[in-house]
Amino acid sequence: MAHKKGGGTAKNLTDSNPQYLGIKLYDGEVARPGMVILRQRGTKIMPGENTKAGVDHTIFSMKTGTVKYSQTRKLGFNNAEKIKKVVKVVESK
């Protein structure tokens, strides 16, 4: 006969791995070709000049230059105006 109560089970003790999302290069920092500027889910920030977006929406540099963040106006399918953030790399001369 047991003299202690059985210690039950827990179902919520597992944890997922970190995703390491966010901005990797800030405004004014120097980017070289292939450097990751930011990692994101979806296109919260759109790629601009001298940048491209990967399959997972990661934005990376195509040329050497300075990172610059800005905003632009975009028209939706119903002509609604949206302000979107854009990141670009300004080439150094």
C-alpha cells in the first residue's frame, strides 16, 4: 500500500525553439551583399532598392551600402491608401 500520493503528470512543460526574428541592421549601418537586414513573418517591412526578400520574407542586401528605412504610400485593390515601411540600401560612392 502506498503511503504517498502519486505525483500526477503535466502536459504543458514543453517549449518551442526561439525564432530570432527582428531587425539585424539598423538605419545608418553598413551592409555588404548577402547580409541579412531583417527577419520577419510576412512583409511587415517591404524590400526597396538594392534589397531582396527571401522565401521566408527575410530581407537581405544585394549591394554594399548604408541601410535606410523609410515609408511609402501604397494603393490597395479598393484604392484605399496604406502607409508601408520600406528598407533599402543606399550605395556608397
